[in-house]
Amino acid sequence: MLTLKGEHIYLRALEPEDLEFVYALENDESIWEISNTQTPYSKFLIKQYLENAHQDIYEAKQLRLAICLINSEEAIGLIDLFDFDPRNNRAGIGILIQKNENRTKGLGSEALSLLIAYSFQHIQLHQLYANIDSDNKQSLQLFSKFGFQEIGLKKQWNKTNNVYKDEYMFQLINNLK
């Protein structure tokens, strides 16, 4: 089995043709709270980002992959490794499925499973971590399902609509070494 291919989805590198998709996601104010974004991104900046997406994780310190349905090139979401720390063999992980009709079908779960396997087998990370808003029940369940352990609570960490919200930190240690 290919590491980045599952039963219903596969993960692929970003392509120049993903410009409109990434632009729409990055400028969707309804998810800015999740991504800690405060301002819109221009198509110019996103185009520059896509032109440099060929850099490997050791150069860019991040890896962003498109989540696609099998037999389709069209992205339905993104999954990221960020804050890659090669010295300590760890990275943060984040996931977003764009449309509600693609949520609650297990696609995010499948994507997370693929990226965890890739991270531990190919990049040989020792650990992954995720920062999850205390109100994001779906993400809390998703990461818990894969063995991520709650290791801390950052009180009143993020301000959204003049309300401070708590954020959990979850961690998954690679015990397969």
C-alpha cells in the first residue's frame, strides 16, 4: 500500500492549479479562528507560496498536502505538518476539510491516519502535536481516536469575537521505533 493513499482519499503535493482552492480556504473568515488568521491573503502571495511548495520539509519547515478523493485531482481539504523541528524530530499537525458534505464521512480520519504513518515511517518523527480549540469537539474526538494525549490546557489562549477561548495541546509519541 502506498503511504499517502487510502481507501477513499489520497494526499498529494499542492499544484499551481490549486490556487483558487487555497485562495478560497485562506480567505474564508469562518475558519480564521481555527487557523489563527486575521487578514486575507492575496492571490499573488498564494501563487508565490505554491511556486515554492516544491521545497521539502527540511527546507520549508512545513509540509502542506491536498486531500483528494480517489479518482479525482480536485482537493477537498488540506493537511499540514508545521513548525517542523528536525533536531527534536517533531512537528505540529493540522487538518481542514472544506465543505460540510465531505465532513463526518471519515475522510479526515483517513487523511490523518495517512499523514501520521508518513510522518513516523518516512520522516521518522518522534512526535506530533496538535493545538485544538476547546469548542472544536470534532477535532478533539478525531485526534483522541488516533492516540493523541491531552498534555495541557492553555487558558483563555485565543480571542474570538471578544471572547477568550481555551486551547488544548495534544501529543502523539511514536512508540514504534
